[in-house]
Amino acid sequence: MDRLQAMLVFTRVVDSGSFSRAADTLDLARASVTVIVQNLETYLKVHLLQRSTRRLSLTPEGAQFYDRCVRILADIDEMEGGMSIVGKMPQGKLRIDTPGSIGKTLLIPALDNFRARYPDIELIIGCGDKPVDLIQEAVDCAIKLGSLVDSSLVARRIGTLQRVTAAAPRYLEHHGVPHSIDDLCAHVCVRYLCPGAARTTDLQFQLNERMIELNLRGSVTVNDMEAYLACGLKGLGIVQVPRFMAMPYLRSGELVEILPDCKPNATPVSVVYLQNRHLSGSARAFVDWIAEVFENAPLFVREARKEVPLRPAEPDHPTGVGDLSRAMSTTGESSSDSATVQAL
């Protein structure tokens, strides 16, 4: 029995909560994963997992063994990552996740540079606004917008997303141009509903260090940021979109900025990964590269390089990686910045 492989397979089964999902992420047959775990239990002479038709759970011995395996595998990854820097380029598969707007507008257009720099890394990219659970979906690292509350994650701040309040000329011709926040009460907005959220996002403004929320009448509700922007372009109502998405239409005149002196609150952008794992060489290469991409993006403000554990998750917040809509409801910088800083 290859004990190192057995430890890797066992931890992946625990992390994903399924033999099938673990097999998929490891490119192994499900039967092979089952046999490897069974052989490991036979070798150790203990039961590591309690199996039922609905779920897997760790035995006390399994929990203890899992913690040791995670530390050992992390040490090996860190060692190999150091050696890859000295002796060879990072390599292997790397699963990442990003909000769809950032993936399509910023990340994917720059991928030729990443491929030229790291030809032996195969990226598996997930793009979308739906929250992602790094453990359940075996994601190595993800780009996250807004407040960071999941205590199982470590975050490196890489920038700030600025938003703009805008509407199409045809909308303004019909409803008039608002000159103050009070004027907005007579207007209509396009509503954005985060997948899995209970309510739509209100329009928000930062005024004299105070955040103001306006719940305007809605003409239509969508759950995709590109569809949200498209509705604004069609004149269906006022929208608040990331400036980097709106900029081409502001320049062409298809959108007009409203109340430029009353800015929406800014949204922090971070790269996150699991706290109980060191970054592999390939993951570290991606984190450094995407931070560089944001630093060179003119519509993003690069912030100080830092990495912080996140504060415990609140009951009403999902623990997976968030999406653009939850970022839109963030009221400023993350309180996790007061946590202990770890050098990346």
C-alpha cells in the first residue's frame, strides 16, 4: 500500500464528503478510492469513517488521523513547492473559482500571460455568481468579493472594486435626471438577486462616512450580473454595477453616471484558500500572478499585501465563497483586517 497516496485519498474523501466526489477530483475510479480507504483501515486496524446511505462521518480515531494527515500533506506540499521554485516550474492541476464578471473581464483575457509563465499548470476555472464551498467542491483557491467571514479560510487582499450608479439615456429622458439622493425616491431600479439569497440588493451610497440604503421600486429582477447590466442598458431602471464593467458603456454614452458625488461603497477583493493547508507551488504561483493582474488593472485599487485568517462565520452567512451580489451589500472594509496578519 502506498501510504502517502492513501493519506491523500482519505483526506480528499473527508473534505468532499463523498467517495464519488473524491474520485472525480483525484482522477481515480470510485472503486479504487473505496479499496484504498478500506486497505488503510485494515493497515491501521481501526475504523476511520462511519458510512451510511446519506453521509460520511469521522470516527474519533478517524478525526485524529485526519488532522495528522492534513499537517503531513501540507508539509509535503510546502516542501515540494519550495523545491519547485528552486529546481523546476510549478506544475499540476489547479482548481480556482471566480465571480463571473471578474473571470470574463479580467482573469481570462490575461490567461495567455499565465500560460506563458507557467506552462505546466492546468487551470480548472469555475466562473459564476453562485457561492462555492472550497471543501465540498475541492477548490484550491478562489477570488472573493466583499466581507470575509468564514473562519476556515485565509485571505490575501488584492484590490478594491469600485461601483458606479448609472442609467441609460432613454431611461433618463423618460424619468428625468436625479440631482440628489432624495430625488431617487421617484425612480425605478433593476433589482439584483443573489443565487441563494432571501432578498434583493438595495442601492447603496457612502455619504459623509455613513452608508445609505435605498429600496426603490423595481421594474425587473435578475440573478446574473451581466443580465443586470444588460437591463440597465435597455433602460429598464437604475443600476449599480462595478465600474470596470460599466466603463465601456460610460465612454460610448450607452450609460450615464448618476450622482457622481455620491459614490456607492467600495468592495474589497481577496484571494482565499483553506486555513489548514499550505499553498502548493502551483496555487502560490496563481495567487501571486492574480495579485499582479489586479495591481496592473487601471480600474482596481491595489491594497497592501497581506494574508489574514477570517473571523468565525455568522449563522445567516453562507460559508462558501461569495458572489458579486453579496459583495454589493458590503458596508465597507472587512472586520477581519483586525485579525492576526500572516506573511504570505
